[in-house]
Amino acid sequence: MDVEKFSIEKVGGILQQNRYIKWFAVAATIGMLLILLGGALVTKTDSGMGCGRNWPDCNGKLIPDNITTEVLIEFSHRLVTGVVGLLIVILAVWAWRKFGHVRETKFLAIMAVFFLVLQALIGAAQVLWGQGDFILALHFGISLLSFASILLLTLLIFEVDRKFDADRLQIGKKLRFHTIGVALYSYIVVYTGALVRHTDSSLICSDWPLCRNDDFALPSNMYEWVQMGHRAAAGLIVIWLGYIAWHAIKHYKDQRVIYWGWTIAFIIVLLQATTGMLVVLTKLNLVVALLHSLLISMLFGLLCYMVLLVSRSRIKKNSK
């Protein structure tokens, strides 16, 4: 009887620990998303120098006393980054010890912490010494890699892949190629979008979809090339994801995670393109611009999960 009671208590303790790490993983994921949106807010409001050339202190003080809008935005972003960074490190160590037997856990834990530290160092270097626009454009993309790593780690902790029978998935070579290809290409789209912001090219073109709808001429300066280059890259990914969604709907109706995963990805990219258009037409409305950043974060995280599913699946034979 005592042995049975001990076994029940032990199982209950394990379930309780699993519940704790799940909630902790959700908090870290949401926190990393807040870091992404906070960084976008800093850039879009030109608050990067709100704390002057000081880091990690703000204007020479640990807690600034002269609070302006720029100071509040920049200091809040630093504070959130520090707190969430601690959560991510704890989650990485916790997941490593508890779920280290799952093959992707250790890799994702390392990547989450590595890219978090890297994006923090780039942000600090910008404050202390300044960086070129092409280097700064990497900042959002590196944060996005950290977010994707944490998101996938959270999905592994929740054992989402088991719920979708990821080990039983059969994915054809064509879909494998397009999954990996579009995931890598999406990072190029992210980089060109960040470059638009950091080069102040957001409103260089007053119309949409062309730079000036009454003029079919090629871009005349670097800023127009950056803006139209991003639009072209974004247009291509919409078409690409549309094709992949069509292929998944046609050939993978029996595998719901593939069917719905690519359907949702196409819906998100359509919303992403719509908010990109509205950013221009509303003259950089802040809510629309932040929604634009949120959607690309969701899309990139989903694409990374589809790559994870490809890595766990078997090759589908006789696929068209």
C-alpha cells in the first residue's frame, strides 16, 4: 500500500513539474515576442538614442529621472530584454535537463540563448558606437531566430509533434524542397523589410504597389531600390506560399498538420502583405506597423516548425 501511495505521489510530482515548465515556456515565448515588438517600436519611433550613448545604464543613471517618450520606450525595451533574457536562460537549462533526450532540445536551447545574447550585443554596440544600416537590419532577424528557437522549444515541451503524429508523417521530396527553401527565403524578406526601416525608406514611395502608380520607371535612388526590392521579395513569398498551400491542400488532406499548417501560413502572409500596403497608405501608422512585425514573427515561427516536421517525417513515396 505504501509503495502504491509513493508511486502515485511520484507521478503527481512529475506532472506538476511538467505543468510548471510548460507555463514557464509560454511566458518565455510571449516575453521574446515582446522583445521583438519592443525593438520594432524603438526603431519606428526613433527612440534608439533615448538613453544616449550609455549602456547598460540610461543617460548615466541606473534608473533615468528625466523621463521623455524616447527614454521610456528605450529603457522599457532594455528592462524587458533583461528580465526575459533571464527567463530564457532558465528555460534553456531546465529544458536541457528535463527534455535533453528529445533530439532537438539541446540544439534549440543553445540557439535561443546564443541569438538572444547576439541581438543584445548588436543593440549595445549601436548605442555605444553606432552601426551601419545594413548591420542594424540584422538585429530584428537575429531576434527572430531566437524567438523561433524558443517557440520550437515550447512546442517540444508541450509535445505538439506527438499530438500531430510527426513521426508518422510522410512528406514528398517536392514539399520538402519548398519547405526548406521558403523558410530560408523568408529570412531574406525579413532582412529587406528591416533594411527599409533602418534606411528610412518606408515612405520614399508614396503609392502602392508601384513606387508611383502613374510612373512605370525603375527606382531612381538607393532608397527607392530598397523599398521596391522589399516589395518584390514580399510579392514572391506570397506567390510561393500560395503554391505550397495549393500543393498541400491537393496532396496532403490526410495529414492535417501539413494541410492546416500551410493553409494558415498562406493566410498569415496575405495579412502580412495587406499590413505592408497599409503601412505605406497610412503613412507609417504605428499600430499597423507593429502588426506588420507581429505577423512576420508568427509566419517565421510557423515556417520553422514546418521545417522541424520535415526533419522528423519520412519521405512520401510515389508523390506527385
